[in-house]
Amino acid sequence: MGVLNRMSTFIKSNVNDLISRMTDPGKEVDLLIDEMEESAKKARGEVKTCMAEEKRLSKQAENLRNEAAEWERKAMNAVKAGDDALAKQALLRKAETEARVTETDKALAEQKDYVNKLLDSLKQLDARVVEVKARRGTLRQQARAAKGRDTDKTSTGTSAFSDFERMSNRIEQLEAEAEVDEELRAQDGRDPDAERKLRELEHKTSVEDALAELKKKLNQ
């Protein structure tokens, strides 16, 4: 989610503070605007891609629900034919498909949330670009005045873009570290074989219950 982080950096940053550290305000204010507009352009591309993925996940969830309903229909036919073993197999496939529905719905919800955040940040960034453009001349004058008062800041050679880059990279690094920590915590103490056996037992129990419920439904 580098695009979202970069937009957030532009939106939250104090423009006056950034410009006061510019070594060449006349050029760097224009470059700052270009950088912001480029981020907005990338964000729009990201929105299109994410919305397409959202549509794909929605269709996938719908197909899986239809598939689960089809397995239940097959299980009913097997019960009617007196073949409980076949009905259990169909119900097991139904349970597996419903688990995939749950996973897909979760991914879809996360995708929708990300798209909404992108759209909101894009709206804020567009407003910030308009603001900076409107103040372009004033900002240049303020930056030059600040340079005259504090020449030490120019000697560092630090530009607004390196500040943005460091901030963005730090955010991405912290997010990556948090993801690794979460994965390690999730894996701590796990026994893959035990988890597999527990899943199989859970499926077996749920299938037995589902078969009983299916028979009850058919006898109504």
C-alpha cells in the first residue's frame, strides 16, 4: 500500500515547514506540485485496479455460494436415494465451499475498505494540490524569506522530496515489521499435524450434524 502511504505523507505534511527547508524554492515548489500530482495519478490507477479486483472477488463469492447450494441439492438427492455415505461426501464439499466463501467475503471486505481509503485520500490530496498551486507565488516568497533568515538550513542540502521519501520508507518499514511480528505470533506454538486433525474432526462433526439437519428438512 505504498501509494496510500505516500498520499498520506503529502496530506499530513506541513507544507510551510517543508518549503522552508527547500534549497531552491523557485524550482522545488513546482517540483513538489509535480510530485503530488504524480502521486494522485498513481492513486487513480490503483483505484481502478482495486475496483476491478473488488468486482472479481464479489463474483467469486457469488459463484461459491451457488456451488455450495448445488452441493446441498446433491446431498438431498443422495439422502432420498438412501445413500448416506454419498450425502456425507456432498455435505463435506458444501462445508469446504462455504469456508472458501467466508475467506472470499473477508478478502472482499478488506478490498472495499482499501478502495474507500484510497478514494478518501485521493480527494484530500487533490484539494491539497489545488491549495499549493493557489499559494505557489506566496510560498516561494515565504521560502526565500526563510532562507534569508536561516542560512544554516540550506547548508544541509535537504530537500522536501528526501524528507517525503524518508517518511514514506519509514512507514513502509514499520508496516512490514508489524506484519512479520503478527505472522510470528500467529505461528508460535502451532502444530500443523494437530491443526489438520482438528480441522478434519470439525468437518466430520459438522457433516454429521448437517446430514441430520438435512434429513429433518426432508421429513418436514
